[in-house]
Amino acid sequence: MSTGLRRPLDHWTVSSDQGEGRAPRPVVLPHDAMVHERRDPWVPAGPASGYFPGGRYTYATTLHAPEEWRELHTSVVFEGVYRHSTVLVDGVVVGGRPSGYAEFSVDISQHLSFGRDNLLEVVADNTAMPDTRWYSGSGLYRRVWLRVDGPTRFAPDGVRFRTTATGAAGTPAQVEVEVTVLADDGAPVEVDAFLLRRGDEAVPGLTPSAPDAPDGTGTAQAGVPTVLAFEVTRAALWSADTPTLYDLVVRARRGAEVLAEHRDQVGLRCVSVDPTDGLRVNGEPVLLRGGCMHHDHGVLGAAGFRDAEHRRVKVLKDVGFNAVRAGHAPLSRDLLDACDQLGMYVVDELTDVWFRPKAPHDYAHDFRAWWRDDLASMVAKDRNHPSVIFYSLGNENGETALEDGIAVGREMADLCRQLDPTRLVTAGINPFLNALASAGIGLLNMGGDTESDPVGKKRGPRREQDPTRPADPPKLASSTLVNQLMNVLNDKILTRPRLPRFDSSTRGIFKALDVAGYNYGSGQYALHGQRHPGRVMVGTETNPKDIVRNWKLVEELPFLIGDFMWTAWDYLGEAGIGSWTYGAERVGLIKPYPWLTADCGAVDLIGQTTAAALLAQAAWGRTEPAIVSRPPHRVGVKKTPSNWRGTDALQTWTWPGREGTATEVEVYTSAAAVELWQQGRCLGRRPAGREHGCTAVFPVTYQPGELVAIAYGADGGTLGRTSLRTASGDVSMRLRTDRTVLAADEQALAFVTVELADSQGTVVPLSGVFLRATVEGAASLAGFGSADPKPPTGFTGGFSATFNGRALAVVRAGAETGGATLEVAADGYGEQSLRLTVESVAGS
């Protein structure tokens, strides 16, 4: 049976054109070159990249091409290369891609020398910066695959699955599999499709043997799409609440000889939307409890590991999210797999930039030439994932207020529907930004041959960087001004429907979309719903502090189908936009070096839930109270807050050395009222629930002991009770891991949380305790750091410092089996070790 070859190309060398990385060194993909660089306050990208520099990196690997490949078709699939990639075989350019996020394939069949080794190189050129508004990473940060196919093969994106009807009252579900087969001899082939439910005893793991009778069969002409339609009896449907998956196996054959085979995981589900019934999945109403997120993984940089993506989705699912939105580039295959398997709806987004730049060297310069290919690439990647229910065309593109931008948006939406009519099309549109753009204020326009100031006045020709002199201190990109204005004007303008231009400047682009996506436009929902009765809306980006008000609107307005807070998970770059500063430390919205992270999110950089997550849970209906307290030394100090962080309170009642200091305790609950008790003494009962922002605030004098919050319904009945106690006795370091056994595949990760805690496990929020981590044996240390928004160390050297009592070590399995030991030493708290086992991969 000749079904082709697909295997990862994980082993490379990498060298840089600058610094200490000039000599080639071995790496195993995925690999983010940027996170290994030294941060510098004077890099051109400045706070956008978290003060990491760019670079030009050359990756190389040896590919042996046996003689039998001569008559076959060989290609290399790149899941993502940042950025401006060039692919070479034995020094000859064979392909590449400007986009750092688009998946692409390069056919190298005609460039191989058979019977010997070939040199495969990839140059990732990320030197021209700033080129984005957040930390991008550099290099082969996602995986690379080799494909070798026979004379008869499935076309790229040649198997498309869709559910045409989910069935009702015991009737079968209806599905279609569209198959495109390529055959060198041009002769027709028979195609069969098998659908097997995941978890059935007859299915051995993830590679099922097909049953004797296929679900669908037909004859395919070479290069002509063939549709196999069939029924699925007793179908188990996919949704975020019940993420049931099937294994799809499609085979091309002539007689009994199987010539090619394709395997995929799919789910049976249908999505519909209208302004009266809102969003429905399989006929059931769904409200999207959403969060936005960037692609990086904190201490791992931008490197996209399967286990990191699965952990992220699991954590967000446990918090209560049922949807994620890409911010602002296509999500990885591994993340979509995790969303399929764990149950999470996805809004996958093409780009942050259209044809007007937001940074001097960004994707806008490639947009017009490449958006069709990049959009087709995203759709091809997403099309068979049941979790993906939306395609988003872009994020805060001010040109959508103008005729040429509306025309481009309409063309993009039409192409989406042509390529995949089963998903909804949206975009993150900022009414404030569009209003400015329609008034001729090009806040985000840094394009052409000139740079622009915040009101679009030309400063003259763009100056090339002189490599012989130090770079100028980074200037804030004009897009930063938009965030600064929104931070100041949020409660005055953005949440109130005062400006008619908010409607007129968005009307054209919203007509092109299936669902109107509003960034920071919750004040427009009701008014625009009245003016445009056929419009369906979603909050594509909102402040976390506004979740209670926004979620009330989601539940009240039938045409408003969900809310996506910025952000679900903290990220690198956009340094400090969520950080609060105090007293003399007061600085602007974007923070200076050494700030690194955005410092906002329902989940922090290392995977710990924050007060924003607890407030969101209350907004979504949780009655059990959650207790957080403000740092006593911050109460009463003049503060500079951020709209992207609603509070500086932490889920702790341990403040060493602050005894007798006044502080504030916040209790979150959807219940009508809450009582707070301290050491058996009632501090009062206060209203909570939605009418009071699901928050009750109590002034409290800090004393070690226990706080107890009791939630009450409107009838006075008790709805929940929570306690929070002070750490007591000796404090020691402990290690908690999400697993102790790893597969020996060089991809498996263990996430080990380092905590300073008492004997009961209560964490002491100590920051600045210096840590050293090492790994010996059959694994390595992939990353080590904390959630500190301005950390004293990097993530790759094995050194960190605690932040609020915690840090995170990520251990990566090697290719060999055996034991591995993580050792962590903490200044003043001794050492701890953790033993891990690296085992053979099943079936290897």
C-alpha cells in the first residue's frame, strides 16, 4: 500500500548574521530565535517587542533523497516562519513567504539530487523592525514537515469535510466529504470515506482501521473535486460542551490497491446566526464567553509546542471561557486540535494590518500582493476543525471607514465564503478608530515613503537605520496613541453612544460581514441594534473591567452573541499596557525598559488565574464568592491604573510585615449580597450582583488570620461560602508538575510550578527571591521564568526570580528514554528536585 510519507523535520542548525550566534548550533524545532537574544532598551521595536531585537537567521538541515523518490512528489510544509522567509535547496531559492504567520508548502521535487544528501536551508529575515505591535518571535517557531507522495495523491487541501444537517429526533446526520485527487497518469480512481467515532473500542487509538463497508464511495477524475455524501446514524454532535470527535479516513484506490490515504479528526456540527435567535450550534443557543490571545507562550517565547497549546486551552476552559479569538494572526494547528478535543469555539483572524501600516516595516507592505494567498492558507488549515466557527478578516483596520477599505473587506469576505461557506465572517472593528479615520485623521497610517505623526502630518522621508551608530530611543508608534486615547476616554466616549460618526464610519464594512465585530464599542450595541435591525453583533475586544456590564448586555440583547475580553492570557510585548504604577513611578501606558509583558489577562504569563478571571466568573453567573485583597502598601498611594487591568488585588491574605495596615478586600459574586468576616467578626454585609458590578468592597485592617465571605440571594438564602487564610509557620519551596511521564519525542513538555508556601500549601506572595534551575538526564530545560512584567532575567538561562511567590519551569523531553531530574534552588529556601520519566512513544 503506497500512502505517502509525512514526517517532521525537527533537527536543524541555526546561525545568525549578528552577535554570538554566527556559528551554526543545533536546535530542535519548534525554535524561537528571538527569545534567546539579549534584550536592549534601544532596540528599534522598543516596548512592542518587549525590548527584544530582531535578526536574520539561517536554518539548515540535511535531507537524503533516495533514488525511489525520483518518480514521487516531495514537498516541505512550513506551519509558520517569522519572517520574510526564503527556502533554498543546495543554494537554489525554491520558495518562501513574507508573512510570519501563514502556513505554506514548497514543492522541492525538481530541485533534489537523488541518491545523496541535499542541503535544505531557510532564511528568516526579521531585521527590519518595528514590524508588529507585539512580541513576534523569530525563525522556525512552528514545526516543519516533509511530505513525499506517490503518483496518485490527494491535492493540498484536497479533503474537505462538512456537516450539512445534524439530524433531529433520531434522524441521521448528513455529511459531505469533498475529495480532490491528483494522478500523474490522469486516470480516474475510486475514493472511499470512513467515519469512525473516537473512543469506540473498534478504533485502535488515533489511526483507525477502516471497516469493510465505507460510509461514502465514488469515482474521482484527476484534479476534479468529487463530493461523497452520506448519512451518520446515531450521530454524536460536536460542541464546546460535548466535544465528540470522529476519525475521518479517506482512501484513493484502484481495485484493491490503496494508492493514497488521508486521516483527520473531525466533528459533526452546524452553526447558524440571526438577530432574533442569536448564535446557534446544532440548533442550541450559545453565548460566547470569549477571550483574545496572542500566539506566544511566555517563558517559551513564540515556540509553538503541542503540549503548551493544550495546556493553555485546558486552563482557559477551567476558568470558564468557551471561546477564543486569535490576536491577531492565524492560530496554530496544535491549538486548533486542542480546541477540537477539549471544546472551545474559535475566531481565527487573518491579520492586524491591511494596506495602511501600523509600524514602519509591517505586513501592510505585503498585504495587497499576498492577502489572497494568506487568507486561502488560513481557510485551508481551519476548514476541517469543528472548533473554528468564525473567520476574522482583520483587527482595527481604520481603512474600513473608507471606500477603498470597504471594497477590500467585501472582496475578502466573498473569498472566505467561496472557499468555505460553512463559517461566519467577522472582523474586529473599532468604532472610535473608524470615526477618526473617516474624519481624515490617519492615526494608524505610517505607510508609503513617509512617516506620519498622530494627525497624519508628514515628517519627511523615512530614515534608514545607520548600523554604525546607536539607535535612537524608540518612538511610540502612532497606533500606541490610539490605545492611550482609549485608556483615557473609555468611560467617557467608547462605552456611550454619543457620536453619530461611530455608526456612519462602520456601516459600510459591517454590511460586508456576517457578524459585526466591535472592539471597545459596547456603548453602541443597543443604539446600533435599533438602527440596523438585521445586524448581528459580537464584542470582539473589550476591557476585562467591563465584563459585568458587557455580559449583562450579551444576555439581554438577542442580536449580541458574545464578548471577548482583552485578554485571556498575558503575553510578551506591548510592554506594560496593563501595569498599574504608583507615586513617583507614574509613567505612560506603554512602559520603559525593563518592562517585558503586557501585564494584563485573566490568566497570567505562567498560567495562574488573576482577579480578572474571578470577576468574569461572577459575571457569567457564579454565586460562590471569590476573595481578593489589594496590597496594603499600595492602598492610599496615588496610582496610575490601566483599563486593561481592573484591579491590582491578588487572591491572597498573606502580606508579611504589613500587619495593622489598612487595605481593601474585594469580593466577587453574582449573588445579591455578601458578608465578610475576619477572625470570626462580621465586617458587614454589602450589595453585590450585577447592579453593583458583581463586586463588594470592604475596608479592612490587615491582620494575619482568616477571611470568610458568605454570599446571599435576594431572598436572604445562603448561596456560597469561601475562605482565604494567611500562610503560617515555616515557608518552603515546593514543585508542582502537571505530569511526571513524558513521551520521548522531543516535543513533550512538563510544566512545573515553583511555589513558596507553608505546610498547608498557602502561597506567600514574595517577589524577588532568586532561583536557579537545572535539568539532568533524558530531558532539558525549555524555559524558566515568572509572571513578573519587568523580570530581572531572561527565560533561557536557568535563572529567574519569584513573582508573587511563584515561577514556572518547563521541561522538554529528549529523544532517548530514561529518567530526568529537575533541580531548583532558591536563595534562603534551599533546594527541591523533581523526578520525571521519559518513555517510548506508543507505536514507535
